[in-house]
Amino acid sequence: MTYSVAVSGASGYAGGELLRLLAAHPDVEIRTVTAHSNAGQPLVAHQPHLRSLEHLTLQDTTPETLSGHDIVFLALPHGQSGQYTDALEDVSLVIDCGADHRLTGQDDWDAFYGGAFNEPWAYGVPELPVGAVGGGTPTGKQRDRLVGATRIAAPGCNASTVSLSLAPGVAAGVIDAGDMVSVLAVGPSGAGKSLKTHLLGSEILGSANPYAVGGSHRHIPEIRQALREAGATGDIRLSFTPVIVPMARGILATSTARIAPGVTDAQIREAWEAAYGDETFVQLLPEGSMPRTADVLGANTALIGLAVDRAADRVVVVTAVDNLTKGTAGAAIQSMNIALGLPEGRALSVNGVAP
Amino acid sequence: MTYSVAVSGASGYAGGELLRLLAAHPDVEIRTVTAHSNAGQPLVAHQPHLRSLEHLTLQDTTPETLSGHDIVFLALPHGQSGQYTDALEDVSLVIDCGADHRLTGQDDWDAFYGGAFNEPWAYGVPELPVGAVGGGTPTGKQRDRLVGATRIAAPGCNASTVSLSLAPGVAAGVIDAGDMVSVLAVGPSGAGKSLKTHLLGSEILGSANPYAVGGSHRHIPEIRQALREAGATGDIRLSFTPVIVPMARGILATSTARIAPGVTDAQIREAWEAAYGDETFVQLLPEGSMPRTADVLGANTALIGLAVDRAADRVVVVTAVDNLTKGTAGAAIQSMNIALGLPEGRALSVNGVAP
Amino acid sequence: MTYSVAVSGASGYAGGELLRLLAAHPDVEIRTVTAHSNAGQPLVAHQPHLRSLEHLTLQDTTPETLSGHDIVFLALPHGQSGQYTDALEDVSLVIDCGADHRLTGQDDWDAFYGGAFNEPWAYGVPELPVGAVGGGTPTGKQRDRLVGATRIAAPGCNASTVSLSLAPGVAAGVIDAGDMVSVLAVGPSGAGKSLKTHLLGSEILGSANPYAVGGSHRHIPEIRQALREAGATGDIRLSFTPVIVPMARGILATSTARIAPGVTDAQIREAWEAAYGDETFVQLLPEGSMPRTADVLGANTALIGLAVDRAADRVVVVTAVDNLTKGTAGAAIQSMNIALGLPEGRALSVNGVAP
Amino acid sequence: MTYSVAVSGASGYAGGELLRLLAAHPDVEIRTVTAHSNAGQPLVAHQPHLRSLEHLTLQDTTPETLSGHDIVFLALPHGQSGQYTDALEDVSLVIDCGADHRLTGQDDWDAFYGGAFNEPWAYGVPELPVGAVGGGTPTGKQRDRLVGATRIAAPGCNASTVSLSLAPGVAAGVIDAGDMVSVLAVGPSGAGKSLKTHLLGSEILGSANPYAVGGSHRHIPEIRQALREAGATGDIRLSFTPVIVPMARGILATSTARIAPGVTDAQIREAWEAAYGDETFVQLLPEGSMPRTADVLGANTALIGLAVDRAADRVVVVTAVDNLTKGTAGAAIQSMNIALGLPEGRALSVNGVAP
């Protein structure tokens, strides 16, 4: 069977990556691509790297253009998904790459986003452990909720990266969820194709620029939620700072957390091994190895390096992902594959494009 | 009076930056430039940006070539400074840009470097507060020890950046020195002109690469020492992770520490304001502003942004420096100016070259 | 049928890209990977992005390790291919990514390379027109010589880019092969993983660096040969200057040539349309469109933009390729597919990874 | 005497560089900074690297705010200079960094810009030879016209780079001005702080992007004019292609021209030596040396490498400048120094900031 697909926000970065991956997917046909301001123009005018989709023309993003497909991807600014709910009722699978259906708590939504609250959908980070209340051996994975799902929320790129980094330790109780710090080196494509001065090439080149410092980044509640679901107990306290660095794509998240009392180095490493030992797209590197973002460029892979620093009393987890692939579009396609019962890795590469 | 100067390691990055600054200094004459393997070649063959020094030829680094100057800068690999001690006895001012004379504790030296231990020299970060034992209002600055000094140890670039970030909070007792985390985005020039695969342009471009993860970086004891001198009490625990990002120069250090109990936001900000309010080259940005490395390129300036994250219970300090200028050569020249009684900022720019 | 494959030079950039593409090729099994100095180490220690090949260990490059496969890729420094000739006699298909078998003229070899001259092999740029002596409608393509070939010389990346740019105009006689100029913006990966100071990240970042200026680059005779085969008449004069710019991969070649007398704009455009109208991997962009290297990252695609500048009396051809994919490894795989009678585009992407 | 200065366009890149240089100039006082849309905001909100100018507030750009200074710098979009003519009548020295007063021929203005034509001012590239009609030994320099000038047009950055590259050869008659090709690797800051999609960091990083291909770039008539003034005879034909590459600043111009009949290599080199042998800020590198843009970062220096390619029958001239310094603001300050009778190099560095 071939599934018909519509992609909204097709002129943006997330939309472009969805299309790059879907163009190589044998089970789908890209029938409709939409974008508000650029409707009527050829797709390749905005995505000149998608040579195989030269025949597609951008349509306006409306309920009418999106309805009637088997699968619809929404890559819209937050708060806009709700207006398509009715029109997409008959669509078998809707995957939202925006934030509208990620958060389970309205308090978090009100505090970090605002506007109408939408019901939470299955969370598109299959490898994330889902834990027992109070920690201990995880009882499952987010993947379980994606099987047969009809509505999926793709993750925030920074959120999934940090959640994957810390969840195994939180789930196993080897780190203290009340004392965690993440600092991320991120490429500007995570901020989208927005015309803002601080995203100009002249500002980005040769510079490292922090933003949303001090606890205001919208991915923070999403991470806390994922860690809570992984079994975190007590307060979850995360200091989170993203720094834009001069690479188009990529996230390198350095996350540290206080070591739980009485835990051995072997127990720490075992927590991550247990969580990801059977995974294809989330890989724990051997002791002494650390990941680089170049190694996951264009790949659906999260590479994790782990170190225990006894002098600082902290575990250090360094995780590399491609924000557009594993961070967004790859996660969406992987979740789609799971939902539809296709091989989970179809049309997704575990190998990066380097150097 | 014009001081005669010799610079060793003149073909490297630190040596090149020393020469760039010295070439514009009205009180010095660059008489001798030395380098081991490239002796006999014109300086501009290795530093083609130093057009005004086209007349200089690299000599071998020997006691003979270095002696007989008023001022000697050593920019040599660690462990090599000792062999020049006797020859430089008559030199009025020796400034070592290497690590040999930075650490006061032999234990730290043995653990992180090894080889013969050298006596500590005055530490070339003038703005660092020197505190009372047990914290409280700092009693002075490292500057005080540099006045009239004849032997100076220029700092490690990462070390001075992190020390400047955290010392005011430690000195004032508003942060917990037992729970600190620093993650640094750094340019590859900090690693010198070494021919190593991971420093190749093809490896650096488009990638973020962590190194020395887990507590092994040699600048850690130097930071602990600076914070101890600033008045830190109890254990000092610092998780420290540098990440090489694709910019030739620059350090953006994101440092966070647990807030001390009962401290107000105003008290926190006041600590940094008190420490740096009168400084030219270390500037606390207004609330809500964060620094970028581009803004300090080629400048002797450290720009500091400060945020208080109550949800995470942490202070976040983001500091931008140019690793070669304020991080190394600028600090050396500034220290030289202080030692000689010249205006402290002579030949140093507070403005960066941006974009 | 599954072909067994050996790749030499597997720890380098060309070798890495061959393996990335071969890993996704359904008709081959990567059995052996070799490298001289790194023999005995895991492949992923040198190619950490090739996660699916974690099981492979580098062996020494010897006649014994390479023989006994169906297909052998040589990615060795020039002059080294000859020593494997005897050992590879029974190998069905040998593809040399080095220069040893590219040139048909020993004079060119002696002038630009030196050492023993090797016989020329089929040239791995399938889309290049092969012309009649004296120009006019091309009579075929290099592809014709690759069908069923057992020995193939993959092209030089700069050479194939410039040859593809200019050959249609030369073949059709609309430009003057005696007055051509090419200037290339190239990424440093084209220079390989060599430990040279000018290839360090600190030297490459923020800078544009020309090399081999004035006619000494080794790809010049290769281009002249390709244009001669495309039907160039009279003297072929090409000024060729590569400039290393701060992107890991990519070539953007700006080639200009004097317009032949009496030729119309339409005739000029028609020459390129006729040459590439039916090609998948070499695409002429619509009038007014120009290519960017980002659009072909990781793709086997050459994108060509064409403009006619009557005031300067020159045609301008701007071509973007990924030096490691279409420029080297992709061309090799495409040639392999042709030689073996497989679909020409198998395991090759026409879409790039952007942004 | 201290000159009072006003800088319009102070929130842009050219304005920022003017201010960086003026801030270090001992003979001027920056009294007024203006910008249209950002009036009322602190300068450092838009130029955070200019720490020494923290006290300045942007005012609206009006005749009133600009009048009453000794010196006024206009850094405005083309076509806007005229409205300030009356208001600036009493200003001793006006330097326009825009295009309005560069071209002497109205035909060129109409063809490449359009709108009201303004009278040409003294051209701010002091080192450019001014030749006899018909070529031969240059009779002077543009510098001569700048002495005592009251109205100066700073050059286009690409234009001055290419003009400096080719003028000596044209003036001496050793190259054919009817057959010239320039391809430039340029940083995006040359395009200003414009919010355009193709200037976003995500688009610029990892990519080389040509623009204005085929003879439409506005700097072409400016170059032709400079070469005509240098003594070019007959038709001047220049193929000119700029390529944006991922470095914030810098121009590396590769210019080639057909060798005039009967000219020796020595005569060719002599032409450039004669033109620039006595210059501080335009330097011909020794035979075999080629410049890099990093070596002139922040410097007022143009570095020129020269090669003769007899096989291609062309001279190749590679020139590196910083587009914001020597290309724009440095040239403006240098011209100001000349006009005012100050030392020509005051507040300008011949050394770059590298790596």
C-alpha cells in the first residue's frame, strides 16, 4: 500500500527535511505541499536541494488542501494546529511537528506558550524509557504508545536530545533529577527560516551566541515532563542554556547531574546501556568516546558519550543529534513507521554525512 | 623609555597574538622572535598577518637568544620554562604564557601535568577578586600582586574565563562553590597550531566536538585555585566541559552554580557589580543582555551576562572572551603594563572586531 | 547477486564516502576495509559517522587483503596503484579513485605527476559528452565506455566539475576553448585528511585561501583531456584557480569562456540543454537560477547555472558539486553501477542535505 | 585640533566599522550617531562590540542631526545622499560610503542604479594609479585628488579590490583590458544587515552562493571607470562574479587578464611593483606567495599575489581585503586623513587579526 501524504510548512526547514526523507520512502507518495506566504511557487524555489520534487507546487495551507490524505504532517507555528482539527478528522495519521500537542499539563502550556491548550498526543521519541513512579527499572518505552497511534506530537529538538541524555539515569535512580544542568551548542536551523537580525550569517559566523538564558526556553517543561514519565521522583530542576554556534545543523548537548548517593560507576553506565542497548538510533558510545555533531549529520541517530566525574560528583552525558533529522523530521518519520506497522528504520539512515 | 622585548614561540598562535599587540605598543621594541623548528625563516612566513614585522627573522629558542632583553615572553610547551631560568636571571620582566608557573600546589601539578614543579608566579588576571578566607567582601584583586612584579604567569584561557565568571559569586558567598558546572564553546586556536587530525578544518567545520570530558582538563586545578584565592570555602566542585565549535577564536563559557540559601536576586547581581563595576576590561552586561564571542574578537574584554534561574535554583553566568587576546596575550600585555607602571590598557582595545 | 567489495584508503575522506554510499547499496557486501598506518583499529575509530559498519576492522593495504573480491576500490596516493596490478588481475572490477589511470598522455603525466606512467582506464564521468573531432554535435558520452568496463578511473573532483561545466559549450562550438577561466571555491576535504598547517581549522575558519595559482594544479591536464575528447579544436587554454573556503565539503566552480563569433544566446543555452537534458545527476537550472553547494551536499548531483554576459563577451557557467560525492565516491559508485549493468542511480541520492 | 564627527547609518555594518576605527582616532570626537528605524536606542544595542561607545544614543537621520559637525559620514542606501546636500553645505568634509557620488558617467548610473544622478566626488582609493590616456607610466594616484578634498566618495568594496588588482597592469599596458575575468569569494557582511532569506546563517553556513552572475553587479561600472582613469585603452571587458562564502568578512578576488603581446614576466611584475612599491596599505607579496583574507581581518591592508600563467596566456592577480575595513570604512578614514593633512595611516592597522 502507498500512503498519500500532505506536508504543511513545506517551505521551512522542518518541512524541507520531512520532504527529503519522505522522497526516499518507498511507502508514501507526496501529494501535497503547502505554505502560506509562498503558495503558488514551485517547491524547489524554496527547497532547491530537493531536485526529485521539482514537479511540486506549493499550495496555500488550508483545511481543504490538507484534508483527504492518509497522512498529514503539520509544521506550523505553535497555536495554529487547532484550526485544522475538524478538517483532519478523517485523516488516518496526523503528525504535528509543532508544540501544540506535546505538553500534558496545561500549567506548563500557559506558562511557556499561552493561548488555547490542546490535548496531548503520543510523543514521538520512541526510545525514551517510561518508568515506574519513583524510579527503578523502566517499564517500557514511549514507542509502546506510538504503535497504532493516529495522532503524534513530534518532539522539540533540544527537548528530545536532553531527555534522551538524562532519562536513563533518572529512570534508574543513579542521578539526582533535582540537580541537572544542560548546555547545548546548537545550529541556527533550529530557529527556523525566520528573518531576524541575530540569525543573519554575518552575526552567526565566527561567534557563539546564547539565548533564552535563565530558564525561559520553551523546551524546559517538555524535558521535565519526559523525565517525569521516565520515573523521576521529587523535584525536577534543570538549568538549560542553548548557545547558537556556526554550524547550520546539529545539537551537542552537554548534560550533567549530581550522582545519586552510593552509586557505582558500573551502575551508572549500566543504566544507559540497559536503556539503549537494543536501540538502533540511540547509541551509547564505548567508554572514553565522545560524539560530534558532524557524525550524525542527516542521520536519525543520537550518539551518547558518558563520563563519571567523581571530583565534581557529577555524571556528564554528551549527546549529538541532527536537530532537523533525529531532532524533528526523522523522529516524525520513525514515529510514522511505528504507527503504521512499517519497519521502524525505513527511509532513515543511521550513518551521518561526514566530514 | 623603550623596553626591548623577546618573544619565544613566535610562530604559534599565542606568540602571534603577543606580537600583534606588541607591534602597536609605543613603549616596546620587538627585538627578537624565536621558534625552535622554524628558526631562520622570516616571521611573516608563519604570521602573514603581521605585515609591520616583515623585517624580523625567527631565531632558535635558546638561553642566548632570549637573554639580554628587558622583557621576555615565553610561549612554550609546559615543562620547558625551567631550562631558561638561569639565562633570564637578569631580565627585568619574564612573562610565561605556558602553565609552568601558574599552580601553587604541587599536588595539582603532579596530578594534571607531571614533571618538575616550578615556583608559582604572580597570576596574570588582574581583575580577579582576592577574598578573605571564608568568603565575604573581597579584600583585593590579583592586580595588587602584579604591580612591580618581575615574574608573571599568564593564565590558561579557559581557566581565566571561568574564574572571572564565578569568582565574584564565590567571594560574596552567593553561590555554592561545591556545585558548579561550566560548559565552554571554544574555538580551535586555543589548542594551538598542532598538527592533529581532530583539529583539521574538515573535522572542525560544521561540527561541535567535546574533549577532555569528565574532569581531566588541565585548567580545572587552575580554576579551583583562583576560586580558593577569591575566598571559596569548603569543597570546590566544578564540572568542566569544553566543546570545540567552528570559530577560529573565542570562548563562550556558560557557568552555573547553585544559589546559596537565603540570597536575593539583588544580592546576586550586586556581587558581580561590586567585583567588576570599576573595571575596563571585565564588564557586566545589563540585566537581560548576554554576550557573544564576536563582540570581543581581538579585544582584551571579557563580557559577562548574568541570570538567576529560581526554578533550577541556579545562577547562570555567560562569559565571552577572545581566547588569544584577553585569554592569553592580552592578559599578558595588560599584566606587563601593570608591572611596569604603564597605563593598564595601553595597546589593548576594549572594542571587538565585529561582525 | 551480491558483489563482495574491498575498499582501500578506508580511513580517509574519499574512502569514508565510498563506504557511506556502499553501506546503503543493496547489491554489495563490504567485506574488507584497509588502511596502511591504522591497520588493526576499528573502522569507526576513523569514520565515527559510519555507525552501521561498527563491526569492521581496518586491515593493512596489501595485495593479499585486496585480492579475491569481486570489486576493489583503490583510494591511494598517486603512484601506488601499479603495485597492486598483478594481485588484482582476477578482480572483476577495479575502480581507482587516485590519479594513476586518468591521463591518456604520458607528457601530461610527466609534467604534472612524474614517476611510472600507467595505462588510462575508462573515465568515470558518465555524463561528459564525447565529441567529434573539430566539434559539432557530440557523438556520445563517457558513459558508453563504462558499460561493461572492468577498470575505471574515478575523476579528480575539480576536474570533473570544470569539465562538466565547459564540455557542452566546447562540443557545440559556442565557446572558445582557447580563452577559458575557472575559479573554484572548494572545501578543504578535497585535500584529504593530511596533517598540514594550512588545513588546520584555525587557518581555514573565517578565511579564503588560494592555492596552486598560476597553472600548476594537477587537474588542469585532466580537464584539457576531457575537453579535447568532447570535441575541442585548436589550443585549449584554461586559467584555473582553486580557493579553499570554510565549508567542509563542496565545490562551486565559476567558469567563463569567450563566446564564439556569431553565436546567439539561444544557441548557447541549447548546447547545455542538449548535453544534459536527459541526465539525472547533471542538471541545468532554469535561466536566472544559480546553484549553491549546500543544495548538493551528500548528493550525486551537479547543478549548473548558465548566464551570457555580452558586455564581457563571455559565457559564465557556475557549477555546484559535492567534491566527495559526485566529485569522487558518488562518481565511482555510479560508474560501478553502469559497469555492472545495475540501475545507474542505485544507492545515490539526487537530493542534497540542506540547510 | 579635534574634529567633531557625525556618522549616519550607525546601526549597520559599514557604520559600525567606521565607529570602531573612529573610536581609536586621536583627532576626532564622535558626537552624533544616527539611524532611521532604531533612533532612540543605545548604540551598543546594535553594535555590542563597541564597548567604548556605550554612552552614545542613536538619533534619527535628518539634516538637522547631521549638520553642524566638522565631518559627516554618510552610510545610507544609494539615492538618499542628495536630500542632505543643502544641510551639509557648511560641513567641512563629507564622506559618502554609498554609491551616489562614485560614478562620473550618467549612463552608467542610469543603467546600474537609476534615479537622480549626483555629481562625482573624489574617489577614496588613494593607491589607485591614474594613468595617461593610452596607458604607459601612470602620471599619479587617486591620492592626489584627495588632498584637501571636502567631498569624498568611499569605494564599493568589490570595486576597489578588483580595481587595485588590475589597474597596474592596465596602466602599464602589460595586460589586455578587453579580456578580464574576476571571481570573488566574499563574506556576507558586504551585503549589509538586510533581513533576506539568502543571508540567514543557515543558508550561508557550509555553502558557497553566487549572485549577480552575468554582468549585472553594480560595482562593474565603477571598476571600468577606475581602470579607464588608470589609462586603459580600447574596450574594457570584465566578467565579474561574486560568490558568498561562509566567513563574516573578507574578499578574496581572483582576477585574470590576457597577457599583452610581447611582454616579459619581469615586465609584468614590474608593473605592480612600480604601482605599489611605496605604499603601506597595498602590498605586493613576493613571487610564490598568495594572500588569505584572514591576514587582513580588521586591517586597512590589501595584499596582492601575482602569477603569470603562460600556458593559459593570462596574468592571475589574487587580492585579499577586509570588505568593511580597506573595502569601506578604512578607505574612508584613510581618505579623511589625507583630506585633513593628517598622517595617512592614523588609526589604521596594517596588521590583521589572525587566526
